[in-house]
Amino acid sequence: SDCRWNIDVKPGLKIRLLFAFFETQDQADFLYVYDGSTVYSKLLFEKSGSVTTPFEITSTSNQVLLRFITDANTALPGFLVVYSTV
């Protein structure tokens, strides 16, 4: 699967992503966070596997794209992210 979520907030604001949990199948399931609305925007984050949480990522613009690519082999809990404006 190739899942994508666009987050758009008011112009002039930035987006803070708070990751409360992150556990995906290492080298099979990948999360990408882009600083803009497309996969051609600046890449802010790329990860597969487990990450110590919580952690934050803050955009430089008012848009971010989260792209999660996963296979059907092994199911792990995934990730939990909450966003706010700054």
C-alpha cells in the first residue's frame, strides 16, 4: 500500500508533528515526511523500523505530506502522530 496524508494549515503558520509511537517493519515499511504538498518537496524525515518516542518534527511551511509505504508480509503496530500549528 502507498498511503498519503496532506496536512494544510493557514498561510504563515508551521506544522508540528508529535510522534507518540513508531514501530514499523524494518526495511519493509517506510514513513516519509515532506515539507510541502508533494513527494518533490524537501524530505524532513524518512524511517523504517522502531524509533524512540516521543519526538517532534516541525515544518518550515504551512503544508506537509506524510507518505507511508507498506507491504502485506508482517503487521506491526505502526505509528501515532498528532499535529498542531506553531
